[in-house]
Amino acid sequence: MSVRESGQEAGILRQAFASRSFLTGFVITAVIAAMALMSYLWTPFDVTVLIIADRMQTPSAVHWFGTDHFGRDILSMIMVGARNSIAVALVAVGIGMGIGIPLGCWAAARGGVADEVLMRFNDLVFAFPALLSAVMITAVFGPGAINAIIAIGIFNVPVFARVARAGALALWPREYILAARASGKGKALITIEHILPNIASMLLVQGTIQFALGILAEASLSYLGLGAQPPMPSWGRMLFDAQTRMMVAPYLAIFPGMAIVITVLGLNLLGDGLRDILDPKLRRER
């Protein structure tokens, strides 16, 4: 590693620690992720066990967030629900990045008719929101977390394709790209060695934003009964079950709703912080 690269990394680390947005988002995201990972090993109560005698208990020292109409501990359900929401959103964003980024880079490198056809096809896919795609998919294959992942992943493909294409198109006329082409390198090698490393920061920021949107999409699908199915807890499903008991036990909706809000807020703050840190223009302004 050169001295210049070491200095750049040190500068990025200094800005990361100085960015309130990044630090706040990172802490919130880390806490939610740790809670989800912990649910694999331990939860205060078993969410698969129904204890009717403990149903509809208000928050207390034993049940911090209360219990639902089946006597299940709300805190334990939120912990397991975080695991489900993060897994669905993470895999869906991975699908979008894994398909969309190569397509966008290929369209920018190829240009011409191929680029135009691909972008119009992206527009067609983008016209169908994740919710509508999930309705069509579940109408054929039935509801479930896998189908929710497929629907959200399909929606993410054109998003990453557009971002990758826009970033790559801005780089192809640059002098170092022209020099690489003059040296005999092919478009595929140039894309791997020069284009992707230079657009990685914007793709990372976009991935963080889409991850937050994936959490919201998963909660929406679960609320409609198209996501994770019982007995697997889900934040959206918890909101659906709470809607008829809002006047009697508002905590049933408050705690899972706050979990969604805090998670999405943390990811958005993390994305904003990453954008401020990784964007060279913003770094120069500071």
C-alpha cells in the first residue's frame, strides 16, 4: 500500500468518526443486527410457545414490551422479527446488486441498441412496484418469505442497473480509460479493473438506501400476509395482528412500529454518512 493510499484511508476514517450521521446510523444498525443475531442463540421467551394464561399483559419487569393475544413475549418476537426482516432485505438487495450492476456496466460499455433495449426493459420492470410484483408472484406460487425476496429483488435490479450505468457512462470518456483501451485492454477487463472500483462508493450508498427500503417492503408484504407466514414472527405481521386491538393494547403496535422506524432511520443515516464520507466532491468542500 502506498503512502498516498494510506493517507486517503486515514482521512476517510477521520471523517467517519467526525460524522454524526454515520456514527448514529452505524450504532443503530449495529444494535439491530446484534439483536437479530442474538435471537439465533437466545430470546427472553420462546416465541413458538403459546401461553394463554399470560395473554395481553402490559409491559412489566417480566415482559418488557408486554405479551400478545397468544401470550407470546413481544420483545422476543421483535428480536426474531428483526432476523427475518434483515435476512429478506439483505438477500433481496444482494439479488438486485448481483444482477443489476453487471447489466448496468454492460449497457454502458456496449452502448447503442443494446443499451437502449436494456434500459427500456429496466423501465418496464421498474414500473411494477415490489408490492405489485409480490401479489402477482404469490398468486402463482403462494405467499412466503422466499417469494417476498424474489419480488423485492426483482424491483431492486433496475435500480442498481441505472446507478451502475450512470456511473460507468461518466467514466468511459476519462483519459485513464482511453489510455487503458489504447493499451489493448478489452471492455470487460476495463470494467473490472477501472470502472467498478470507481463506482463502488455510490453503489455502496445505494445499497444502504435499498436495504432500508427492503425492510419497509418486507414489513408491508408481511402486513398484507404475503411475506413470512406464522408461526414465524414478522414486524409487519405483528402490526396486522395489532390493528384490531389498538384501543385496548396500543403497545402491540407501538413496539414493532418503533422497531421498523428506528431500523429504517439508522440505515438512512448510515447511507447519508457514507455518501458524505465517500463522495470526493463533498470531501473537497470540507
